[in-house]
Amino acid sequence: MELITSENIILIGSILLIAGVLIGKSSYRFGLPLLLIFLLVGMAFGTDGVGIQFSNMHSAQFIGMIALCIILFSGGMGTRLSAIRPVIVPGLILSTIGVLLTALLTGLFIWWLSGMDWTNIHFAFIPSLLLAATMSSTDSASVFGILGSQKVGLRNHLRPMLELESGSNDPMAYMLTIILIETITLGGELSAGSIILELILQFGVGATGGFLMGKLTLWLIAVYRRIDANAQSKEDTGQATSMISILMIGAVFFTFAATTALAGNGYLAVYICGIVLGNATLPNHRGITKFLDGMTWLAQIVVFLMLGLLVNPHEMIDVAAVSLLIGIFMILIGRPLSIFLTLAPLHKISLRSKAFISWVGLRGAVPIIFATYPIVSGIEGAGQIFNIVFFITILSLLIQGTTVITAARRLDLISTDNPDNEDFGVELADELPTSLQTLTLTPDHLAKATTLRDMQLPLGNLVIMIRRGNRYIVPNGTRNLQPGDTLLIIKEDSANKPGKV
């Protein structure tokens, strides 16, 4: 566009958002990840489509940095320590060693492919590793958008394991990308010792900074509540919640900036800060979570629309063949091999679970954002790296993103016990000695009992609501139950049950 004005930017941005939402509304009917729709909408309005010109990599990197901070913080807020405790070891191994192995295996394949006469890419070993490192982390937003839309639960603690992996593996991919860029820039003079030291520093300062900032933010919230003496009144609860939410967003960006200035990993710090806050007692926790969910969706949508505008689809045609080979290698060999090697010592994780984890290796906005770093740094061949990463991201979303539920069903990993009670819009105060869970009834549940009176729930469990389709039913002992009914159950926490004297 010849005239770039504030009004035009607002107009174009609003059109993109509205078009993406309307088109994305029907995406789940076809099994397409919603964020892929926004990516395609951005491409349709870009250079090779409507003709909107956007090629500023520095701006794209800055916007992506802000969005990624919000996304990682929100992911940390939603990570329950009680849920990830059983899977913390495999989750952290996957997010570190798993990412490293994925980058190494894929990098070796790209290097081998570059030596072929028929290919149009000719990367040396380090640039091959750099290309692999930019796309070595996974993205869970599309996966759990599909699972959440169809109310699908997973067995064997797979959901918290995948959430922990995807929430904590971006920092590792970021560090590998930055270190490899430094190595190329310095002409390979970066020693192994300095690389190890930088990794330790990034992880150590990042983890410590995130924890301390989480605690500091909790203290600031307490100070705010003491200053606002009326925060507990019904009239001011909404305003207090809004102000606390804004305070937390400010803490997110301060955490990232301060940790990065101290040579730590800001993305890791933001994620850990979110975990600290998400597992603390916050006023109107549900309201804050809803606010952050909205911010997260907006951040993801803006990033995918922007990245769609950034790419020139005709340039991807030149690297389509090699991108397809690299993408297929990552999906069928690189990711599965790294997962099975990483989890080999953990015999309690079944082969079916490992196979599913291997398949849920979705690439998303993060690899594309990381692919802008070589361009900004002036690395030779950076344009090809960006186009290859973009192509593979679309390929991953199309192949893996549309088959996640099918894979879970074929591997018999679908669970009917769903602890998510969002359908009922109910939240309990954190200080209460109870918790909520949901149970979707199957014919097996109703084989011996078709009423609540005859079901004989465990001691300390009480059904407080039944959801049947779009109806909500107040339960009683004689109510006939049907397959597909979802029960909202209030459950007494075991820690609060009286012990033996």
C-alpha cells in the first residue's frame, strides 16, 4: 500500500480479525486447527493475495516476542503442580533432551540432503543445525483447541505431560537458535565450554528469575489489596480483578526484560512465573484466568495473521520439495526417534503413549518467529530457512493437526473421565477442602445402574449438576441417566479426610 496511515492499519487489522474469526468458526467441522485458518487468512491478504505489503522482520520479531511472553505465561498459569507432578520428569526430559535430539537428528538429515546434487539448498553443518533448531519445539495451542472443542480427555496423564513439554520446550529451542547464530556470526569460534556455560546461565538465571518474580508479583498483589480497602466489596470486585490482571501482565514483561538483561532466558522465566502465580491463591482466580485466556487467543491470532502476511507464498514453491522431505522426516522419523530415545529409561510409559507423544509434535507460530532471528542477524541463506520453516509448519498443522483425535482413538488413549468443569461455569474458592471434576457417562457406566441412587459413587463424592446436550438438569436419586450425560461432581479432598487416631 502506498499510504500507510493509522486509520488504514486499524481498518486492515479489524478486517483480518473479523475474517479470520468468521472463517475459523467452521474450521473444526473439517478437523482443521483454528490457528491454521488465521495463518491462511493472513497469506490470502498478503503479497500474493489481496496485496497487503508487510516485510518488516524486526517488527515481526518484536510482536512475536510480546505474544510469546503472553502465551507462555498463560500456559504456566494453567499448569497445575498437582497434575504435572506425576509427569514432571518425562515432561522436562522431553522439553530439553528431546528438543536437543530432534534438532540434532533433523540437522543431520538437512546436512545430508544439502549434499545432494538435485537439491536447491546447500547448507553447511552449523546452518543445517540452525534450521533444525528453529523448529525443534512443539506447539500445543492447536492440539488442545481441537481436543477442547470435542471434549476429549486423554489417559495415562498424557495431557499434563504434553502441556508441560510444550510450555517448557520453547526456551530450549530459543537458546539453541541464539547459540548457533552466535557460532555462525563468530565464524565457528564459540567453544563447547562457552556453549555449555551459556546454557547453564540461561537456564539457571531464567528459572531463578521466574520464581522470584512470581513471588514478588504475589507480594505486589497483596500490597494492592491492602491499599484498596474496598476490593472485597461486591461493587469493586470486578475493578479489583481487572487491575490485578493488568498488574500481572506488567509483571510478565518486566520478568522477561529483567531476566534477559541478566543473561537469563526470559521465556523460561515467564513460564515459571506463570506456574508460581497459577498455583497460588488469587482473588477471583477464574476471572483472572478468563482475562488471560482472551489475551492469549488475541496474541496467537495476531501472530498467525502477521506471519501469514509476512510470507511470500511464491517463494515457498522454490523450496517445496526439500521442505516436504524435511517435514516428512521430522514427523515420521526425527520426532518419533527422539521421543523413544528420550523416554527409553522410563518403562512405565507405554509404547502407545510414546507413539501418541511422537505424533503430537505440532509446529506452530514459535518456529516461524525463531526463523526471523537468522534474517535479522544477516545469516547467509536466512531467507531459505524462513520459507522452509513456514512450509513445514503448514504441513505439520495439516497432517498432524487434523489427525490428533483419530490417533488417540486408534491408540485407545481416549478417556471418558474429564476433570475439566468449564462446561458448567462453576468454580470453588481455593480455601475450600473440595474440588470439582466431571464424568461423561458411557454404556459401561450404566450397565448395572441407570440412576444416581444405584450408582454408589465413592464416599465423599456428590453429583451437583447433570449436563445433557445443551440442557442442565438438577440431579436427584431417581433421575434416569443416559449415555453421553456429563456429571459435575464435587469431591472431598483426601488430605482433609479425618485420619486414624
